[in-house]
Amino acid sequence: MEQPLRRATSHVVRRQAIRRKTRQCHSRFYARCSHWSFHAESPASAFRWARERWVLGGGACLLILLTLLGIPTWASVMRHRAAAQPVTRETLALKLPPAPKEAPLATAGTWKVVEVEPGETLSEIFQAQGFTLADLAKVMAAGKESGALKTLHPGDEVAFLADAPGQLQGFRYSPDSATQVTLTAQADGNLAAQVTALPVERRMHFAHGVVQGSLFAAGEKAGLSEPMVLKLADVFKYDIDFIKDLKQGDRFTVVYDDIYRNGKYSGAGNIVAAEFINNGHRYTAYRFKQGDGEVAYYSEDGRPLRKGLLRTPVSFTRLSSTFGMRKDPVLGYTRLHKGVDYAAPIGTPVHAAGDGVIVRRGWVHGYGNFIAIKNTPEYTTAYGHMSRFASGLKVGSRVTQGEVIGYVGETGFATGPHLHYEVRVDGKPENPLTVTMPKPQPLSGKQMIAFKAQTAPMVARIQMIDNATQRLASVDHGHASVALAD
């Protein structure tokens, strides 16, 4: 039966054209595969294996067979090996040495360094740092070097060490440029002192000068530093009043040392030997350290320069009023002026004229703030018109020569800031500038022998410098005479 004719449409026509074009482009493919068909009624051709197909098929079957047989066998072998070698674990107890006991870590404090300001006392420094006067008393009682703390100077440094609650655990200071003292708190509450010699180098120098105006100008011209000029005046202050006794033409010769640390200048050292010619009188001073460690200055014949009392308890001031009858500038009538007045700026430190015990402290009519010190059974010194007293002093307190006891002021009957200074012998006022002061005992015996041996090189050096300066002076005088003759 013939199939019904299909109506030719544009879609059918276009598809037939595509088929024809495809057959033309792929004629070889259609020649080989034209008999393929998906229709059930299409005649099937017998499928034939070629040699290459048999080889590839056999190799694939062999690979699949080996895979199926090899994987189980390999897994069985590995499982058997693991079971044949079981792992045995055993814990052994080892005897170890006992662990060392660790010491508790000490709390490391930090030293706080404080610089002394002008007019400031040690008690004020302690109170400013939060410590009590009881702490200050412990410091002053710890070691014989603590005496240096009574004469602190502006620029000196002290250091404090405190724990967390603020209790004093340490105190450090330097009595001189070559020594450091460290105080540390002990279990009993006291402070133990450790003295350390600082590694320093002392370089010896000498200087010679002639006074034309002031001592400072002469010292500067001779090459002395200001601290060394002050030390020179301090050495001879017992014999020479540099306020009124200094004369033009006075001359001095000094052997001194400077202190160097790590090759750098650290500060003025000490005057080792000195000679001062004042108004034709020759005064000598040699530094001598005794067997007990005490250091002092002695004259060439072994007499201590330190007198029982100072004539000038205020450093470098002018004499504003002398001892004797005068018209009182406040009351307006003539009466005895029982002491001498030293004019100075308010706040200038006032020093104790000698060792002794305070017998009066407080306000006295006319004197203002007043202190009286019993120095010996016969001698008493008095100080008036002070602006304030040094902290920690009271009636019965013992003071040493040079210790700060107060500060210059103008309290009481005063027309300006000055210190009124009296010396009383058996209760009777005497002129502080002319009264005979109590004399200390000279060296004797073994101490005198040691002094002569220690100071002999310095005596020879002073004499050599004097001879050289005299020769130079004579040569200059000769040149001047020749020039005048010409």
C-alpha cells in the first residue's frame, strides 16, 4: 500500500535541501554508514569482529579480573601483618631529684635622687619626700660619716629608697667626692652603713696669687675655681677674718687636687697644703688624717687650725655694726651693743660657732628669733634677728661647729636683714672679733711624728713655690727699675 503523499511545505522543502547539502559534504561517511538505521524493520547486517577488537577486548577483561582478585588479597595480607605485631605499652616510674626551692623575688625599688636647694635643710628634704623626723634620726645615728649631712651645700645630692607602703628602706649620700655611703634598713629597724670608695683619679695642682681687690678676683687670676676659693677661705677662717682683715698685697700659695672620674672632671677635691700671708703674718695649713680616720687641718707646728669658736658664723657678709657703745637705731638712745651685726640677705644660713648644747631657743624681746648655745663651761654664743630656725632643733639639742641652726632675718628690733652675734664669757658679753677664743690641744707623741712625716713633702713644695715666686718678683722688679732708668 502506497504511503499517502505528504503535502510539500516550505519547512519540508528546506529540510530536504539541508540533507542533500550534508550528503554532498560528507559523501564518504554516508558511503560507509548508509546502512545504519534505528528503525526496527530495517534490515540488520551481521556484526563482525576484527583482530584489533579482539585484542582490546581481551586486555580490558584481563585488567578487570586482576583488579577484582588483587584488592581483597592485598587487604588480607596487610590485616594479617598488623595482627601479627601487636604494640605493647608500659609505663615506668622514674625517680627524679627534688625540685629546688625558688626564693621569692625581691621587689626592686628605685632610688630617688634629690638635689639640695639653697637654704634647704636635711629635715626639710625628708619631710618633702614623705619621711618623718624619726627616719632622719635613724640616718643621723648610722655611722660616723653622717656628720657630713649637717653641712650640706646647694647642689649636693642625696638618694632615698622606699618600699610600696612608703617606708624608708635605704638612704645614700656622698660625704666627699671620693666616697659614697649607703644605708639599708635591717630587721631590727635600724640602718646599716656601707662605705664605698668611688673609683676616682686625683690630680695635684698648685696656685699662687696676690690680693689686689677681693679674694675671689685673686683666686680666679691664680686659676682657682670658685669652690676652691671658698675652701681656702674656710681653711683659714679661724685665723683670718676675710671681711675686714684682708689687705691689698696679701698673698697665698695653695697645693690642691681635683677629682676626675673616667677621665672627666668631677669636682673640686681638697686643699692639701696652703700658706697665706695676711698683713705680714704667715699662716700655714696642712691636711692630716689621724689614725682614727678623722681629717683636720693643722699649722706647720702641729696646732689645729680649728678654734673653739668661729668669729664669723655667717659666710662672706659685711660687718654692719661693731661691738661697743652706740646710739640704738630703733630706740634712739645710746647703749652698749653687746655683739656684732653681719648684714646679709634674708635666708642666708647661720652656722653654730662651735660645738655645744642649745640652752635657749625662741622669741626674745628685741632679739626676735633667738638661739643661745653653751659651748664650754665659760663660753656661750648667741644669735638674734633670725627669720626662722633650722628644723629639728630644740632646747637640749647638741650641735657641732658649722652646723646650720637658722637663717638670717630682721625679726625683733632690726632696721634691715642681719645677724646679731654675741660671745659671752662667764655671762659677760665680749667683742667677738677680739676676744680670746678657747684653744684646742696640739698634736703630740706618735701623732706629731706621723704628721711631720706625712706633711714633709708638702712643706718642701710650698717652700719651693715661695722661692720661685720670690725670684720672679725680683726679676720683674729689676726690669721695672731698668725701664724707669731708661
